[in-house]
Amino acid sequence: MAVGQKTSTANGGRGGRRLAEMVAARIEKDIVAGGWRTGTILGSEPELIERYGVSRAVFREAVRLVEHHQMASMRRGPGGGLVVTEPDPGVVRHAARVYLRHAEVTREQLFEARMALELAGVVSAAERLTEDGIAQLTEALTTERELVAEGVTLGHARNLHSVIAELTGNPAISLFVEVLTQLDEEMVQQSWNTDEPDVDPAERASASHEAHEAIVAAIVAGDAPLAQHRMRRHLQAISELLG
């Protein structure tokens, strides 16, 4: 039976679950079609049950799915209803890392994906760079320099890569660069917990910072090919060092 024709199809079981998934997909489609305006009330529970033509049990299961996807949540009480929400990017990134771990992604595969994304990212960042963007890059380098000086040898580098990704203005690049760099870092840490690194961590951190300074200099100069060249050398050096 199609969504929109009211039914009391079993309040549980495979049929009810499938119908709930269909209703959830329709709710999410309506949210996107409406411009995803956070805070918008899509309707009260009775109104939405009538709109989608399903039982209360099926509708509530659909709402649980939509809430799990972080697209809307049910607000109870007077003036309440299903409210459009803003997804938490941290939760999304965590879910992506969990999936890649489950898929047994290798460091070689991560390197391949990072290389493609980050080479595209430095070009876009260089082309779109503003005074505010220069300030963000400078601040990231300053913070990184201080962390390296304090002896921080892991985790200091991710922020600079994330800032460059954000400067592209492309949320897909920003999301996946953050996911891949953090997952790569976790895998490196796991490896180092079992095997002593061949290179002094402090030396590696210092070399990484110097590479970042060179990449930023090229981006600020608007020299996208040079920025790509320096990013490629930086990522290859990391891969060779840790491989």
C-alpha cells in the first residue's frame, strides 16, 4: 500500500518497519525540498499522521528514524511538532570513520583518497582566498608552531589541513578531509602504540610544520600549481615515513 493511504499495517514487524522507512524518506525529502530551514515546524503529530496517511505507531517509528538521521526532532507540548534540526557534523564524521573502519580501509586507500581531495583543495583555497582566509591560515600555523614547541607530536597537523579544506567553500571537501585526516591519525597512533617509529616524533612534527608553512606560502601567493606540488610532496613524505 502506498504512503498517503492511511493504514494500520501491523504496528511492528517487517511490514511496519518498511512503511516507516518510506515515511521517513518522504519526510526527509520534504525537508530538503523546503530548503532545510532549521527551526521550521513541519506540523503537529496528528497533522503529519493525516498528511502521510499512516498509523501513529508507524509515524512514530518514522520520526525515530528521522531523528536518528538528525534531520528533525519531535517537540512535545503546546505549539510543538516535528521541528527541522541542524545535523551535528561531529556525529557525521564519527559515523563515517566507524564505517571506514568496519570496511577495513587501509592506509594506502586513505592516502589515495586524501591525495585527490587535498590537491583539489589547495587549488580551490588559493583561488578563493580572502584576507580573512589568510588570517585563518596564519592563526593555524601560529597555533601549530606553539604546539610543536611544547612537544606535541601528534594531532597538531590536522587543524591546518582542515582550515585549508574549509577555505575551499566546498562542504564535501571539508567533511571528507577532516574524516580522512583524523582516521589516518588514529591509525598512525595505533601503529605507534605497537611499534616504535623509526623517526624521532619531534623531528617528524617539525618537518611537518615546515611543510605546512611552505604550502601556506604558496596558497597566499595565489600559486595553485606550487601549492599542489608542495602538498603532494608533503603527503608523500608522510606516507613514506609511516609506511
